[in-house]
Amino acid sequence: MTNNELPDWAAYYRHTLGREPRPLFTRGMAAVRAAKVAPGQAVEIGFGDGTETLALLAEGWRVFGIEVTPGAVDVLRARVAADAEDLLELRIGAAQDVALPAFDLLYAGYSLSFIDPGRFATFWARLRDALRPGGFLILNIFGTNDSWAGDPTMTFVGRDDLDRLFDGLEVLDLQVEDADGPSFGGPKHWHVFDVVARRPVA
Ligand SMILES: C[S@@+](CC[C@H](N)C(=O)[O-])C[C@H]1O[C@@H](n2cnc3c(N)ncnc32)[C@H](O)[C@@H]1O
């Protein structure tokens, strides 16, 4: 994955296949379990190799998965247990073009920043509308210090933007990475906001 050129997502999935669920996902799901929320409707945006969708299915969640890369759907379908197939609904398309079902949990790992900045506000408003009372958001988004900031096709947020996005939600966990590190495309500066938030029940 490199900046300023189309990412080679197929190569990325080969690289990530077999990984553990992302730490953000694991933290978020611990919060969901601690709140004793029963598995309901989940959404995953940009599921990639499908690791987190498989984990949600294994816990009994229905999953509505959205991916812009058609090959990801093939990678995921080949990994789904036969008895979980009925719980899974997949859409190939850009998240900003897909109607979201009402949901109790949304996970998006390293995918939301790939949404066109001109479409992000409308996308986010639809996402907030579809989030049920008591529902969870477990997601990350790149910050303005990231090496890739400046790519006009991607969305980056500052801390004030982040506060506005989560206005009215209970932020249960916020971790900020702002450091150099490795990536699939080589070393870069990562600026990433990891957020676990919940819409108040009432
Ligand atoms: C960096 S990968 C992350 C994949 C996976 N969530 C993970 O943590 O390994 C970003 C994923 O988002 C997908 N993607 C990019 N733009 C998207 C969009 N607008 N809507 C839905 N998926 C998108 C890509 O195809 C890719 O699979």
C-alpha cells in the first residue's frame, strides 16, 4: 500500500491473511461484552482479508460487510463456515455509495480514510443515523500528521474534527498513534485515532 497510487489490495490481503484481529477490534469487543450487549446487526467497512468479520460471525453477529475491492469478497467467502453463511451479507462498492442497515455495532479498521473527502460528511451523517441507541462504533481514522495527509483522495481529521464526529456519543476509549512505523508499502509516519464509542441507550 503506497500513497499517490492505487493500492494493490490483493497483495495486501496475501500479506495480512492469517493475522489476529486488530487490537482496536479486540478492545472494542471487550467493551461490547462488558456492556452485555447481545449479538445483533453489525456492519464492517473495508473488511480486507475478513478477519474481523469472521470473528463477529463466530460470536453470532449478523454482519453486513462492505468492500470496494471485489477480490476481498472472494477471500472472505472462502473462509466463512457453512453454518455462518446465513448471517453474512456482502456489498461490493464504496462505503459512501452503499445504504447502511440500522446497526448495533460498526467496525472499520484502516478503511474510513479511503473515503473521498468530498463525500465523507454525508457518509458520516448516514452512519450516525443508522447507529441504533446503545450501539457501538469501533473504528479508526487517519489524522492530519500522517505521512499520507495531502492525498486529495483520502480523508484526514484533526482532533477538533474528531470531537465533532463523535459529538453526542460516549467515547469509551480513544488512543492516538502519532509515530513512525512500518507499513505494507514501507516505513511511514502513522497518525491514527483509534476510537470505541457508544450511542447512549436513551
Ligand atoms: C488498509 S485496508 C484494511 C483492511 C482490513 N480492515 C484490515 O485491517 O486489514 C483498507 C481496506 O478498505 C477497502 N476500502 C478502501 N476504500 C473503501 C471504500 N470507500 N469503501 C469500502 N471499502 C474501502 C480496501 O479495499 C481495503 O480492503
